[in-house]
Amino acid sequence: MQLSRPLQVVGHLVLLIICLSILAPMLIVVSTAIKLPNEVYALSLWPDVPTLQNFAHLFEQTAFGRYTWNTAGTTALRVAGQLALGVLAAYAFARFTFRFRDAIFALVIGAMMIPQVLTMLPNYILMAQLGWFDTWWALVVPNLATPIAIFLLRQHMMSFPSELIDAAQMDGAGHWTTLWRVIVPNLGPALSALTIIIFIDSWNEYFWPLLVTESENSRTIQIGLREFLQDDQDDYGALMAGIIFASVPAIAVFLFFQRRVMDTFVSSGLKG
Amino acid sequence: MSMLSPSTGATLNAVAPARRDGWLVSRLGADSALVPWLYLAPTLILLALFTYWPLLQTAYLSLVDWNMNPSQPTQFVGADNYGRVFGSTLFQTALLNTVIYIGASIPLKVLLPIPVAVFLWSLGTRGHFYRAILFLPTLISFVVVGVAFLWILNPIFGYAKQFFALAGYRLPNLLADPDAAIWVIIGISTWKVLGFNMLIYLAGLASINREYIEAMRMDGAGDLTIFRRLIWPLLTPTLMFVMISTIIFTMQQVFTPIDLMTEGGPSNSTTNLFYMIYQYSFVTFDVGGGAAGTMMLFALLMILALLQIRLFDRRAHYKQ
């Protein structure tokens, strides 16, 4: 489609302003993170003496190493667990007919519509009763059932050629073998898209970890940043280093798999 | 798409050698009606335990008086909590603020991206560079965004302050001003979600056949006519989706910047319903009040869901 000349100029101008307003805060953050304390409050974006001291300071000053381990560990467990449970449930919905199947499926998908706020009080109390408070268990287990994963994987499995499955079963493969040896190896694109979604979602999560983490035992990066903000309001250099550190994994994934990440997020409608 | 029914499975089993299944499945018999339930069990147990049962429990907790101390008995008080929360100034302020958050979000986050997305779409593949930048805020956590803007808006040394000072304007401390603070939060949440909504519109636009536009152009239609008569009607389903998801986003996700930047203040001017529930439950440990607030929010979300279904129904009606 060809727009008229003046409209094109206005369009580019508006887009440039929007892009600049997105990039400017990021630029300020990066610039502050590489400044020495005596320069932090200066307006210039490029410091006289660029430094990585703030990053070192961040890890000395706080338990950021430990927070990173907690975040990476629980995120890895969640990705693996959510995918595994999603594959199992999706297989049941896609390849079996059984009583109440459609009702159960509606109940599973319906869980997507129930935001975490509505269940946080009883879940918080349950964590305390189970003794899971301030452990990895509380971060991982309540999040393992993922309706969106079940929904997407079921769709992919239903479009899977049934001849292949029949052939496998002729050769004596049971459901379990068929699922893991025949179907899952062919779900590559769907699984990698889900991995990206779950990874970013889990890495950036704020609300639930805020409730159930209390110490270095389980505190994640995001909650560590909040604590750092409240304890050391003035150390802006290290704070900016911290938020850069917290953002690097998601941005790295994006840079490697640009198209796929964007398509995945847009088609699932998940707002970061 | 053929489903493998238990009966065809049995015929296959008769000719096939022994199946290499897990021990549990083989003990139960591969074609037992129980098999699908075994695959579903982990998911169903987790959903029951952490989603559906807690939902019922929240309804129960909204009828009791309890301070979350296990040694303290829970006392049944009926609908008292609802009356108490509903009558509180905190609830009324939070409700009003929620309306402001949503009201401001629709022009900023839902409508503004449309013309920009249409322009971006007209660029075709040349717009790819813009798209990558527009997507960036989606990847970054709201904590990161909140901390970054706290530094930029720092009342003494922040970039915003110094920048305005260069232009000869004295920027007040926006986050300490009860009238301005909510607009800071709205601005930041717009920053976070604007580009993403634009990309969703772009996905919706991608399904429009460009030949229609060429045809209209041949008939002498201008840009505005094409937008009004072709693009806008075809984009309506996407618009509805963006609208509903943005309202839900605005009700929930804004929790993070509120908690980090203002903690609901100054004088509750930035509290929304979600943050109010958090304050009741985990700041004052008034479980009954928190649960009653939760149920009221639940009702509001249900109304939104029904509204969404009705809107979609009406659209389906137009199509006939």
C-alpha cells in the first residue's frame, strides 16, 4: 500500500518519536551503569572514565549471585516441568476419547481466565502449612500446570499425521513410546516457542515471589532488585547494573531468535 | 483428524507384539479407560489444588474474621467484611483510581497504536527495524522498568529534572504529588505495552488482502476512505482483543510499578483494586477484608468477560 507523501512523513516522524522514547530510558540506564560514583549525577551520557565497577559492586554488596542461582534454577525447573506436564495432558486430550473429556478440557482452559490475585490468599496460607514458604518448592510447584501450553500442544498434536502414529503402534509401540519417540521429536517449533514464553514469564515474575520468598534461600533477582532499591536508595550505579543484569537473558534470547520470539508473543497475546 | 478410540486400540493390540509401555500402564492394561486419566493426573491435581480449590477457599475466607495467625481462631462474620470494605474510603479511592487507569489506557494503549500500526504495515518489510525496537519493552520486567524510571524521575538528580532545568523549567517531584503520581504510573505502563499492542494490530492487519486496497485505490478512494471503509471494520476483532487484554493488563500488571514506586501513595492516590487487596491481605493481615475485596474484583472481572462475549456476539451478528 502506498500512502501519500505528507502522511508518510508524519508516520515516520511519529514512529521515530515513539522509538526514541523507548530507547532513551534504556540509554540512560546503560550510561548510569558504566559511570563512576563521582559522575553518576552528571548529565552527559558518555562517562569520562567508563567502568564496570558497578557490576562488581552489585555482587559484593548484595546476594545477587545467590538470587541469580535461585532465578535460573527455578526457571529451568519450571520450563522442564511445565513442558512435560503440558505434553502429557495435551496427549490425553488429543489422542483419547473418554468420558467428560470436553468438560475437563473446558475446566483446564478456563483456569487461564482466573488471575493469580483471586487465589493468592489461600495459596499463601497453603505454602505456610506445607512448610514450603521461602523454598524453591513454592516458586516451582504451584506454577507447573500451564493451560496455554496444553492448548497449543494439543492443537499441534491434533494436526500431527495419524498415519505415523498408527505405523508406530503397528510396530508395537504403546502410547508412552509413541508420545516420546514419535510425537515429541516432531513438536520442535511449538516446544521452543513455549520454552521462550515460559522462560521470560518465569524470569520476570514479580507478584508470587514477592509473597513467598523471604531470604537468600529462594529470593529471585526481581525481588532482590526491590530489596536493593529499598536498602540502598542512593547507589544508582549499582542499581542500574542490577537491572541490566536482570534484563540480559531475555534480551539475549530475543536477539538470537528474533522472529520466533516476536511471533510467539504476538500470537499468544501474552503481555510480558 | 481421527481419534484413536479404545476399540481400535484393542484390534491393533491383537496383532501387535507386547507394547513397551511404562510399568503402571502395562499393569493396568494398555487400553484401560484409566490411561488418559494417568496422562492428565498431574495437571488436574495441580489445577485443583492451586486454582479451583483456592477460589472456593477465597469465597469462604471473605466471610470470616482472621489475622493469618495460626494460633488465632477464625471467626465467622457473614457478609460483614463486604460491607466494611465497600464502605471504606480506601475501596472507594481504589475503585475510582481503577476507573482512571482503565479510562486513560483506552486512548493511550488501545487507540493510539492503530494509526501507527497501519503506517508500519504500509511500510512492509522495511518496517522491521522499527518492530524490533517496539518489541523491546515487552521483554523487560516491570521491576526493571519501575527502577529505571525511579532513577530518571529522581527529584534531585534525575535526568528528567536536569533535562527540564536546561530548558529553564523546574520539574516538580511528580511521584510525591497526589494529582500527578497516577499519571506517572499510567505513562510508564503505556511505555511498557504500547509497542506490543502495535505488533498485535500488525498481526491483525497482515490478514487483510492488499489487493482490495489496490482495487479501492483504482476506484479513486483516498487514504481516509480506505481506512474507514476497509481497514477499520476488518480490524475490529483485533481491537476487541487488544481492548480486553489491555484492561486486564492494566488492572493486574500495574501492581508492580505501584508497589515499587509509590506503594499506593501519596495518600492512596495510586492504589488500584489489586493493590488494595494486597494491602488488606499482606500489609494489615486482614484476611477477611482481603478476601472480600478479591471476590468483588472477581465479580468485576466476570462482568468484563460477559461484556466481551456480548461484544463478540454482536460482531457475529453483523456478519450475517
